[in-house]
Amino acid sequence: MTLRYLSSLTLSELERAARAVPYEQLPEELYPGVDVWIRRDDLLDPLISGNKAYKLLFNLIEAREQGAEKIITCGGAWSNHIHAVAAAGRRFGFQTIGIIRGERPKQLSATLQDAERFGMELRFVTRDLYRQRSDKDFLNLLGLDASSSLFIPEGGANLAGAQGAKFLARVIKETAPLHFDQVWLACGTGLTLAGVQAGLTDTPVIGVPVLKAGRSIFEHGMAWLKQLGGGSALEPLREGYECGGYARVSPELSGFIRSFERLTGVPLDPVYTAKLAFGFQAELKAGRVTKGKSVLLLHSGGLQGRRGLFS
């Protein structure tokens, strides 16, 4: 499978790459009675991929328009967002600072090692301080100069990020190989869920939470959907497939990943897309997916995180 590459920081370049992302039909052996496809946004770019790319690039385009030279953001030791910000900063000429939850370990995760190699300055903060990351004075508490800087919230969860997810929905509408009755995606905050639903107004978008916070995810998603003006309500989330919690991999999920990859040749990240594909299969087996439907699963990238959780 050919990898795409984002060569410039423009909407036209993002659209070019996004429209080239392939759709693959999945074997009926995995999902009997339903025509299931997966959109391979893990192939959008080798380093800046999945839903993180859409949320991040809309933020970086805004930063460039504002004349910002530095990007400041937050994340954990295996954060796909931190990895993508560091890579994008290196490629598009931004200084980057990553505010990382917890003390600096003796051995950095592979994600943070990459981030430093890309030129990101890592600032480790206590978990108590990290909890204040949504406060307006957060950067001042850290002694960071916000001038000529853009602060991007954890995961790209702001209005620019939501608009990036809505942009993805438009691309899907224009490039999908057939009409899909439903679109399913993994969700951690509800922002991508809301953005895609706002763009796919006539197609139900169903979220599978990857952590035990379904009510909060749904409420945040509804708030973003209202802000984007994309409809009145989200579909109910399909909960119960967290497999032990965020970034946890149960033996059952591990076995599913091996089986899925053997049958499809599509690599999964264990934090997001694996739980999506696993949860959809369980919902189908439980009779909560109508047979004969055409369904699209969204691959949200994050394969760099396999190094920490699954190999």
C-alpha cells in the first residue's frame, strides 16, 4: 500500500492527500451479513495521519495565518497528538513544546524519543498541574511565554480541530465508493465524532468510546455538534468495548487484533481503531447491527503507538 505525504501546509494539499486515501472492503468472515469497508486514514501521511492530521493541520494553518512561530501542546508518554505535532513542526517550520504528564522517566517512550528527535522541547509537569491544562492561566503557571505562540489543546480539541473533522466528512461524502448506511469511529473526547456527524448530516455516525467515560464523551460531542451547526443529536454511543480502560489491551482484544490483521492485512492501533473494529463485531454478533447494511469504519491512524502496547 502506497503511503501519501503532506508536502505543504495548505488546505489544497490536505485535500489532495485526503482524497487519495483508499477504502478497503473487509472480509465477510469478520462481519457476516454486512458490507463493511474501512477508510485507511493511517495512510494519509507516514507521520501525520488519521483524525489527528485533520484536527492538527487546521490548527497549524491558523497558526501560520496568525504569524505564530511556536506551537505549545499537551499529551502523555504515548500520545499520537504529541508525535504528530512534533513531526509537523519539524516539517513546516514551527518550534514545538510538548507539556507531558508526569515526571521525566529514565527511559523515554519511543513516542517521546521521536518527538525530541523532531526538535520538540519536552516539559514534564506534575499530574496535579497537568489537570489545569484547560485553565486560561495554564501557560503562565508553567512560566511559558505565549507571545508568537499558538496553544493547541490536548488532542487538537478546539474549534479548528472540529472543523478539521468536518472537513474529513466532506471528503468522505465526495470520495466514498458507495453509499454507506452508517459510519463508525472510535472516540476519546467526542470532537471527531461531532465533526464527522456535522459533515455527514444524512448519515448516522456511531461512536465507540475507548475509555470508560461514555457520558462525558457524548455530552462533549453534543456541545461540539451544536457549535458546528451540524444537527440536533448524536447517535447513542456503543459502550462496553474499552477492554480494561484507556490504552489497555485485554487478551480478547489482543487475539482479535491478530485475527483481523491476518484476514485483512490492515494494521490496527490497539488504543482506538482496534477497539472500534472489535466493538463493531461484537455489536453485529449481538444483533444490534441490521444485516444487509453498508458500513464504513474510519481508521484513525496512531500506529506509532503499537510500539508501547502491542507488537
